[in-house]
Amino acid sequence: MLVIRNEAEQAWIAKAFLHDGGIYMKLNSSWPVVFDISMEFCDKWLGADVSMLIKPKLSYSDSMSMQWSQYYRLREYIYKALRNYSGDFKMPATIRRSDWNEARNEHAWMLRLEGETIQEISRRLSLSDQSVNKKIRQFAYRFSHAIRRVKLLTDKQSPLWFWEGEHQDATRGQPVP
């Protein structure tokens, strides 16, 4: 869970969201949470209710283009709010731990692939056997899902397969105009 302790962390998140829309992954959070934190920052530093300007009542059936237009409108307000902001920027503590944990999970998984036992890995990483098992399972889960996504994008029978600029329709096998 993303916990914002002060205004400097909120400013850092808004600035990072402006430059990298995928910052929510590094924060172990979700896109809507980071979007809302950025809106709160804009509300505070623009003196206006940005949420009413950006976020009309949306339902899950609204198109992605509507959601993307919200994102681009928020970027304009973040630029203006950052010009008004006079404080410092502080990276949240959660981002440091998440990168370190992912690297540690990958390291445990790689050691297991090299043939080391769980006891050897736990002694080498100074962890308990249960936490080593957990780290290996976590990384294996993420890795297997990444492989599935790659297979989905490279499989010619997939509805997401693109060939020479034409999208293959999965139901009829015909190019979509």
C-alpha cells in the first residue's frame, strides 16, 4: 500500500507521473492511486478543484480514449502545479524497497536454477527457508506471466497478432480493414 507522508513525496510522485505514466509499478501501487495523488497535488498547488475538471463521472464502460484524454489533461495541470510548487522533492521509501525486493527475488530464483538447494540459498542470502521459497515463487509467477504475454503477442492464432500492419481477426481469420 502506498503511504504518502508529506508534501515532498506527493510532489515527487506527481513529477514522476508526469514523465513516466508507469511509475505506479515501481511504487507497488495502482494507476488510479497514483492518478489521484497527482490530482490532490494539483488541487493543492493550483487552488482549484482539478478533480472536477478532469474526472467527470466515468463508468467502466467508458472508452479508453476518454481515460487517455483524462491523463493528458492531468499532465497539463501537473505542469502548472509544479511551476507553482516551491518545496523540495523526496522519493517515497516504498520505491526503494520494491526495486530491492524484486532484485532479491530474481537472485534467489537464479540461484535455484543453478542447482543450489533452498538451505544453501537461505544461508547465502541470510534468510529463512520459508522466505526463500516465497521469493522464488513470487519471481517464478511474474516470470511465467511475462512469458505468457510474449507468447500471446507472438502467436499467429492470437487476436493480438499483428502482421505487416494488418490485424488478424481471431474469429474469421481475415484481416480487419
